[in-house]
Amino acid sequence: MSSTEDRLNALRGYKATLNNPNTSDEAKQNAQAMIEQLGGDQPREELYNLRGDATKDPTRVAGGLKAAQSNPGVSQQGKKAAGQKLGQLSGEAPEE
């Protein structure tokens, strides 16, 4: 049996096939069948559980949250949520 990462990479390819407008209906049906055979989103969940939060660098997480707060494409609700998460990370009150 292939590793979780191998199955996840295969799933990515099949999902790309489903979203490609130049792909035939027959190929899309085959891709959907393969996604079901590979377990749908199960490999992604397995990989996430194996990696956990240990691979997330707190500095990069904080940087991403700060960037979200100043990104004009992020909604006010999203900016507020990013501020709250940033406050939780730093142990301070959230920024407005």
C-alpha cells in the first residue's frame, strides 16, 4: 500500500481533473471513482493528524495573521478573527 502522502498527491491530481474544463466527462467520472477508492479526504486528515501543529512555525503563523489584518481582500470579520487568533498566540488582548 502506498504512503499517506502518495495517496494525497494522487487525490490532488484527480481533483484537478474534476475541475479542468478541458477534461472529458468520462475522465471526470474515472477521477471521481478513483477519489472514492482512495478514501476521499481521509488521507489529508491522516497526514494532518500525523504532522499536527508541531510543524507550524509560530513566527510564520503570526506573520500570516498580521498579513490577513492588512490585506484589503480580507473581510472585516476575517480581520477580526485574525486579530483574535494573533492575540491568543501572543497572550495579549486582540488588536482591532
